[in-house]
Amino acid sequence: MDGIAGKLECRWHELCETLGVSSEDRDLWWKTLRDRHGEAQRAYHTLSHLEEMFGYFDVHLASITDTAAVSLAIFFHDAVYDPRAGSPQNELDIWLFLVCFNNSNNNKMGLHTQSFYY
């Protein structure tokens, strides 16, 4: 693995290992995240943006108490992006997307759709 996508995929693999995600789900969700961040309508919310966010993550690593939660936030924060939908619809869709990831992994993160109030 090389380039931005390869570096991010390595981070994704490490995160999924920490969370106990199966290799099948890990690979399926990586493909989904990679493909979504490569959609044609994206000018800014791309894999390069994720790489930039993880650069900040690395700089502040010593002060991060829950690295898995922050990593998930980085990977998913723009996973759904429809410039026509805007806020709050994009944020709600991102939350539901993250809940789907959680549910596909036997609720290991303890997320529930009821915990999201907008």
C-alpha cells in the first residue's frame, strides 16, 4: 500500500483491529469510505482532507484520550456529502452511516440511533 489511500487504509486496518472488526467488514467499509471520498462532487472532502485531519491527529496524539473515537470521527465526518442537501441533512446522514457501521459490527461501539438528537 502506498500513496494517500494506502496510508489511510493502514490506519483503517489498525482501527478496525482495535475495535474487533472482522477482516471482511473492515475491507467492505474501507472500500465504501474510499469510494465515497472519491465521489465526483467532492472538491474538498476527499482522501487528502482525511490525510490532513490525521496529520493534526498525530500532532495532538499525546492529548487524545480515546484515539479510536477520534479516528472514527475523522474517517466518518464527511462520509456522506451531498452539496445540495446541506446541513443538517448531511450531518444526520453521516450519523446514520456511522450507526450502520456500528450495527454491522455487533454494536461494539454502543451507538444507537436514539442517542442522536438534532
